[in-house]
Amino acid sequence: MRRLESVNGQQAVIDRMAAKEPGAGKIAIVVSGTPGTGVTWALDQVAKEWKAARKAALQARGDSFASQRKLFPWLTLATPGAKDLARVEILKDSVKDASNAIPMVGSATSHLLDELLHFRRNALAREAIILSKEEQDLLFVVQAVAHKKRLLLTLDHMDYWDSASWDLLALIASSHLQDLYPALADVQLLFGVSETPPSRLTGLLDGCKIPTEIFRL
């Protein structure tokens, strides 16, 4: 008996993403299906296998109960299978590295540590004047997680995304930020949508001229 994911197309999505070659620039895969067809499962499985192959993966999800909250999907960025948000992991790693490199004591410790942790982000902020402080923080996390690895972004429940989240996605999909955030130059975008992809998504991908494939479950 064939496994369910092979029958309904989930395995085809997993295999297709695994076959993507690095250095090809941005590529988008859109997985569509009605509720219960396994769209979210397919995205989760791809992200886990991507990370297991020593690549970088981040997952962002919208949700109906938070559809009016600004940047909500991006604020839930997390690594595959992790309970902690990606920004928490970045902070923990940074603190660990800083404490090993610079033993500090006394009242100046917190100030110096803060300066160390935020130096790179603040440098980017001075250049990326088109971004809000919140967007700069989110993109800093994306770049820090990638850290010279090939990056996969899985973006689920697109029907519930707010306008601010779509605007940030448009910047990520464009070429405008690649000099500031090199991970975006070769990012692989994996979208989970309802049976009909949102017109805003198809228009965005067409406008940015990103090669796109659609899988229907």
C-alpha cells in the first residue's frame, strides 16, 4: 500500500524541495489544498528535512484569531520542531558567545553586553532606512539564523496574513535588501495556501519574477 503522502502529493513537494540546487536565486513553491489535505504537514516535514540536512529553516504562520495583528506571522518565526521562537534562540546563542569571549563584571556589564548584541543590527538599521524597527529586528533574526547557510522560509495560512506581513514579504521577495541581508539572495520560499492561492501572492511572485511551482494536494 502506498503511503498517504505519496498518494495526495505531499511527498512530491518534499522531494522537489530536496532537489533544489543552491545558488539559483530565489525560488518559490506554492502548496495549495483544502483543510485536512495535509498542507501544513507537508510544510513542516520539508522544514524538518531541510534543517536535518544542515541547512537553515524558519517557519512563519498566520492564524484566523490573530488576522488583525500587525506582523503576526513574522512575530511567530521559529525553527522547525522548536518550541522557542527564533529570536529567543538567537539571543541565547549571542549571550553564550559574548560571555565566553568577554568576561565582564560590575555595573557596566549589562550595558556593554547590550551594545555587543545589538551592534550589527544597529549598523543595518542605519542603512535600511526603509524598514521599521520591528522589521529590522525580524530580518536580523532571519539573517542570523541563516548565517551563510541556504535558507528555507515556510509561510503558512496565507489567507489570514495582515497587510504589514504582506509588505514585509514583498521586500523579502524583491532584490532590494539582498546587500544588507545576503541570506535573502538565495532564499527558498515555501507557501501553504487554501485551494486557490491568494491573488496578492501570485501578483507578488509575478512582479518579483520569482520562478514558481504550484502543487495541489
